[in-house]
Amino acid sequence: MQLIAGSPASYLVADEVVESTAPAIVALAERLGAGAPDDAAFAAAAFAWVRDEIAHAGDAGDPRFAVSATEVLADGVGWCYAKAHLLAAVLRAGGVPTGLCYQWLADGDAHVVHGLVAVHLDGGWHRQDPRGNKPGVAAEFSLDEERLAWPVDPAAGEIDWPEVHVVPAAGVVAALRRGELAVAL
């Protein structure tokens, strides 16, 4: 899939959700980047840390709805979108242009929005899914081929949206602040 993105430099900014200049985020980026020989190694380390160390709220049965990167870091748990906010913040703090991407996935008789990130490395954009692994779900960091948690099934009405967002989609942020899963952008 061809991703639609702006200039990589625009994907380094901080905002109220992707708080890449917050001291705790900067410290985590520095810790994860220590010893990394290049940006790709740093990005892989940050991805693995968020995927494995921050629990997915649904898998953990945790009722909290963190929104911002610092909230997710403090809580140690978040929904897919919130984990993407944290990963984007950490990577931006480390100088890796990172945007937010979304999928429209079937969930029983309904559909939900799924959040992930895209990193700009090796001259291109590469989507990564820090959702968290569990039996039947195996997302991995890759710059060669996508290894996302959920392959999209167009026959089920699922959609891979190609846009790489600089800031989180307003509908996602509003839903999380209401304590709901996003069902619209």
C-alpha cells in the first residue's frame, strides 16, 4: 500500500497527545537509544519496548483509557491508539519522523478503528503495530514487509487507511477521553 504523508520533518513535532518533549518521554528515548548504532535499531528497540512493556488494555482487562503518551507511560497500559501515541512520542524524541495510521476492522457485527504508527526510515514510510502480541496476534518491527497485528479483509468491509497523520485523529482522542473505543475518525 502506498502511504500518503507530508514532509518527514513535520512528523517530529510535539503536541498535547504525542508529547515528544516531555521529560519522561525524552528520558525513555535516551535510554532506549543508548547503544543503538542507527535510527532503525533505536526504532526497533522502542517498538519492542512499547509492544512488550505497555500492556494492551483489552488484553489486560484494564478499564483505564489513557490518551497522551505520558499518561500511557505512567499507567503502563493503553489501547492500541494510546500505545501508538507513546511510541510516536518516543521515536520523535529520538529524532525519527513518526506518524499515526489507522485501520477499520471488523469486530463481530460492528467495526472499530485500530491505531498504529508509520516511521520514516531508509527513505520511506513503514507501518508498525505496537498493539501487543498474544496467541494469534504477532506484530513485529520490520522495514521490509508489514508485520501488523491485523491483516485487513476487504470482503468484511475492513479498510487500511493510507494517510499518515501528524497528530492523532480528533475522533480517536475524543473517544478515549470519553472512555470509549473509537468507532469513527
